[in-house]
Amino acid sequence: MKMQYKVIGVMSGTSLDGVDLVLMNLSFNDKWSFKMLYSETIPYSEKWFSILKNLVKYDLHELKAIDEDYTNYLGAVIKEFITKNNITAIDAVCSHGHTALHQPEKKLTYQIGNLPKLAKIINETVVCDFRVQDVKLGGQGAPLVPIGDKLLFAEYDFCINLGGFANISTDIKGERIAYDICPVNIVLNHYVGKLGFKYDNKGDIAKSGNLNKELLEKLNEQPFYNLNYPKSLGLEWVNTNIFPLIDTFKLSEKDILKTFVEHIATQITKEINKKRKGKVLITGGGAYNSYLIQSLKFKTDHEIIIPNPQVVEFKEALIFGLLGVLKLTERVNCLKSVTGAIKNHSSGEIFIA
């Protein structure tokens, strides 16, 4: 069996930074290893940012039309990445798409940008739609990255990604466990957007605010935080439970940001402090929020490690490349211990150009 693969990983997350693309080599020799060759984030236009931010407001018929347009858009982005970097002879493009609907309790999950025509547009084999099968098997369909944490980043006690949401992955009693902890950039970026910024650079605005203890208490009382894993969050939950709560307090944006950073740090350290001192790998856009990282360090004895910028920014795209390779070789890429599905399985669709 072939043990070396050259693939492109493609990821679009809830923080709406843009489309992440990574060309990588993946090889297996007793264990998996990787080398990132080219990586790039293509920011969304104002049009696509607005559409993707409001996906939960569309009905299924409208989503299908958006799916067609988004697949065309994604195909053009990937094609441009391939052309610009003179990429040839790849095994596959492994794409997450963008989550439009995620209600696993209703057996629903829908990622746009995963239509079969994507393979035709880019003229490459495509592996995609990694969540649907897991939900059919009784799982949450999320998070999917933890098997990559286990196979590529085993030296860390915890892997935490700070994107739209904070999600954590770790080994407990010999099994990989992972779940969403709390919202992060999906909330921070929403409120900093009201000040005319895309994000709070280094967390400086949050740092300048005042903590509202009553709001903090109400946030920490959310029932989700007391649920056992597996568990996952989506924009719908934030729209229902977080934004209305925050808005009733009528605080300034900087006070909201300060309070919510404290909330994030509280929820994350509550989880990692269940284990004794170890190494915590932090990736995702939130790794650049110095104020949040300082808040985490203040609340834990764990060693907080921020890796090189390429891993910080493109770890999820990297791991979707691995998920695609595991699917191509019919190896397990989805763990029941993580998602709650009835069995481990090899998830995703393969489309041939």
C-alpha cells in the first residue's frame, strides 16, 4: 500500500476568516508525519462573508442554491491555488466545505461546497463531506480533527483549537476524546465588528474593558457546560443562547469583549485542569489573541504552547488532508469515542474528475 501522499487540504471555519488551503506531503513509517509545502488563506469577499454569516436564516431550498454557487466559488479558489503554485501530480483535494446546518440531535448536518461537480471544476479527485455519515451512525458529526491530533500531534496532552469555537482533544483512559468547549471568535468578532474591525488585534480592546461579573456568571451558567461529551456547538446555539443574553446587559463593546474573554478562559481551564500539569497545543486564530492567552496562562499550571504560524493557522486544513488520505485507503478517520457514533468508520465521499 502506498505510504506517501501529496494532497491539498481545504478548510472553511465558523470564524469566517476565509478559505484555508495547504499543499502537503503525508507519509507513514510506523507513524504518520507531515510536511506543509504551500499554504494560503483566501479572505472572503463582503458578499460571501455576509451570505455565510447568515446561513442559518435560509431554508433548505435556498441553501441548495447557495451550495451550487459556493461549490463554483470554492472550485475557482482551489484551481487558482493549484495554478499559482504550479502544483502537479497530487493524489486528491480533501475539502471540509463550509457548515451551513449542524443539528445532529435531529440527524441533520449540511456542509456546502461538497457537490460532485467540484472534482470536475478542478479536474482532480476530491474527498469531502466528512460529517454526514457520522451523523447517520448516531454521532455528532463533530469534531473531526481529533484523529489528526492523535496521529500527528501525539506529544501534546491537549490540543485546543481557538476558532469560531474552542474545541479540545485529549486521551482519557486510552481513548481519544474531543468536544467543543465554548464559543470564541464567533462571539468576539461579532462584537468587535460593531466597532468596525474584523477582529480584536492581540485582544487589546478586550484588555481595555471592564469585567461585568453578573454577565460572566450568567454565561458560565449555560447548561451546555455541564453536559458530558460528546457534545458540539453551532451558530444556532450562539444565536439562541449567547447573543440575546449579552445584549440584555446593554454594555459597551469593550466591556463585552473583556467579559467574554474571561468566560472563554474560565471554560477552557476548567477542562484542562482536570488533568495534572502537561503540554497544551493552541492553534487557530485565537492563538494570536495575546490577552486571551495570558488569561489562560494565569488560570493553569499547564505549559501553553503556540507552535509556528503555519501550524497555528492551517492545522485544521492539514488534518482534513489526512482525513482524505485515510478515506482513500479506507482506514478509520472518524472515532466513535469522539463523536458518539455507534462505531469507528471511514467517513467521506470520493468524487473522481
